[in-house]
Amino acid sequence: MTPFVHKQLLPLHNRFELLEQDKEIVPGISTIFAPGHTPGHMALVIASSGEQLLCLGDVITHPIHLEEPEWYIESDCQPEQAVRTRRWLLDRSTGEHTRVFAFHFDFPGLGYVHQLQEAWKWQPIQGTLNSNVGVGQSFKRRRATLPGAPA
């Protein structure tokens, strides 16, 4: 184990539950075992009203991984497994036409993945922010429309 694990995580072992397989952790949020980057690495699927969002975590750390899926990064603990996991999740997202959250991509990191022969292409979701409204103002406006939120 790494020094980080010994120092930071082991003292907290009785405060969290380790998952060994895919599991719905709360209604609408499920884990997907996504090995290769780090031990126990997982992606998430968030489902609501018949729609899904696949949160990739560190499965894809740069858009170049769509064009060159065999490339891996130095911090991938098991590079060959990381590549297999990446290909599997990219195939899954294109086959199900699932929205994807790739937080290592440019803001907002939301989009779709499309198959291009042996590679993939990123299509960001356009129009997610009103260009005439600042991010803080947009957030406040949306939050105020939630049931029970102060006006």
C-alpha cells in the first residue's frame, strides 16, 4: 500500500464501506467497477426520469484518449486494464447513447461520445449556460425554482 493509504485512509477504515462489485449506493446512483487507473477505481451512473449520466472518473483523463484509446497515463496502476476499461465504457456510452460527464475535459465536461471506426469523438453539450447571465446568477436562479427553496 502507498504511504497515502496508510496515513490518510486506514485510520478511517471503520467510517466507510468498501465495495467489491457494481452496486446501487442510493436510489438512482450506481457504481461501475472501472479497474486500471487505481485499485478500486469506479465510475458512476446517475439515473433519473429514464435518463442516465455516466461519470467517468479517471477512466479518461484527456480528450486524446478518445482518438488514441490505447494510450495511458503514468498514474495508471494497471495500464493494460485501464485501456480495456476505457474501451468498454466508451463502447457502453455509445451503444446506449448515454450522456457522459468527463470532468478532466473543458468545462462543463458534459457531452456524448460517438464511435469513429477504432476511435471515438467527443461531442460537448452546447447551450448549458445562458451567455447573458453569470454562473453565480444562473445557479441562484435555478436553485430558487426548487420546491421549498427560498425565493
